[in-house]
Amino acid sequence: MGTGEAAALLTALFWAIGIFPFTQAAKRMGSMAVNNFRLLVATALLSVGLMIWVDVQPLEWFRKPGMESWFWMSLSGLVGLTIGDYFSFASFALLGPRLSSVFSTLAPSAALFFAWALLGEGVPAVALIGMLITLMGVWMVVLAPGEAVPEKPEGKSLVRGIWYAAAAAVCQGVGLVFSRIGLRPGDSASPLSAWFAQHATGHATIAPLHAAWMRMFSATFMAYLFVVVSGRLRSTTQPILNNQGKGLPFLFAGTAFGPVLGMITSMWAISLIPAPIAQTIFSLVPVLVMVLGAVFFKLPLRRNLIAGCVVAIFGVLVLIWRQEIIELYLWMFA
């Protein structure tokens, strides 16, 4: 297993762990308050991490990255976190987490298309097969019969929920590609990168921790700008200030695993492997949630869920060993 694939698996694991405390926090404090405040907390924690582990002064956090890196990372934060997470939370409210998870598997397709369009980055046929197998396993898990399903949406709520879930998935895939461009300034084939090449001075290399902070800082700034302009600042901060339902410990725990550790390892992963492959491995989150729920919370794990997990894991193994599979094929048939 390569370092990039290991980082992607760690990302899926961190995000899966974070779902449990975030669910409790959202029930106690409301999804909007949790969504916005987690960005602020994550930015603060990542700032502390930068001060401890990166030998760069605070002002250099802004100055060191080039103009192109700041552009793509800010765009990634806006599209992937601010807008994408808004649609994601809205789809959870309308469709429930299981049905929304089905549409989240559109994210690798979006990453695949935009990685090709903006980076000229393709993946071999064996990787495409691995992606399809992985997503098939995820579908088997989230659509497994016999599981408790929330009240089924109908009419306009169903249509709106589907649009929100699809938009969230596309935003996540696109946002990841934007982050990869920000990590590797100058590699993009887009006209914007050509403009930056003419007008910007140099392309500074960015560490994954620094990239995670840039993305989170941009998303936090734009999220709170939105709530201030829309007049929702009081309604989104009051539950936090009052520690409504004693949800703050859950919020901090979820933030530590999801937007902090998960964000760092996701930036680490896409700095090493193509964005579509990383996004496919990230899609294992629903599978890992089922496994963690069975191990730590004694939730039932039926045969159909186990079968879905096995299929998804097999697909990931194909992705991890894609180069070895290609070499074996060439040795046997070339």
C-alpha cells in the first residue's frame, strides 16, 4: 500500500469516527450552529498545529503561499466546505443520511471529470474498475434492506432533497480537485493557471497541514460572512454560547477527527495520488460507520451489510494494487 492510499484510508476512518459525535452535537444544538462553529474550531486547532509543527510565523501563513495557491484553496473551501456542506446538511434533513449517502457516490465521478478537464489527469482502466467495485459495495451497504429508514420524503421535499444531495456530492468532488491544483500550482491546464503563470511570481510548495489550514480558513471566513449578511449570526451562535443540550464536548470531539485530522490526511492523500482515486476511498465512510457502529455500539451487522463491506474493501484493494495488477496483466498477455 502506498502512502497516498494509506492517507486516504485514514481520512475515511477519521471522517467516519467524527460522524458519531457530530450526530449527537447536531441533535442537541442544531445542524446550522454545529456546521458553522465546527469550521471556526477547526481553523483554530489547525492554527495551533501550524505554530507547533510548521516553522513559519503567523504572518507567513498568508504570505508564503503564492497567489494561485490561495485562489484555488479559497475556491476549494467555498465550493467543497461552505456550499457543499450546506447542501449536505440540507439533504440529510430532507432525505435522511442513508439515502443521501447514495448520492455522495457521485463525488468520485465529479472528481474524475474535473481532474481530467483541469489537470489533464486520467486514471488507468483498472483503477476505474476498482472505483466501480468500491462504489457498488457502498451502495450495497447504504441501501441494504431491513435497516431502519426515516420517514420517506415525498413530492417537493424528495425532489429538493435529491438536488441537494447531488449538488453536495459534486461540490465535494470538485472542491477536492481545486485543492489538488492549489497543492500543485502550475500543473493545471486551465486558462486561469496560464494567467497566474504570467502574472504571479513563483509557485511555493505547500505542506498538507498548511493547505488544510488555508482551505478551512477560507471556508470559515465565507461561512460567517454569509450568516452575518443573512442576519443569522445570533441564531447560529446562541446554541453554542449556551452550550445547548451540553453538546459542546461532542462538537469538539467531532471537529478534532473530521475537519482537523481528516482534513490534514485528505490534503496529504491528494498530494500523492489522483483526486478521483482518493475521493473513491473517501467514499468508504458509510461502510466504516457501519463497522464502527457494530464494534463499539453493538449495532446489528447483517449479512447484506457484511457482503457490501467485503465488496467495497475488494474495490479499494484493486485501487491500492492497481499498478501491480497492470504489471501482472502485461506479464501474462503482452
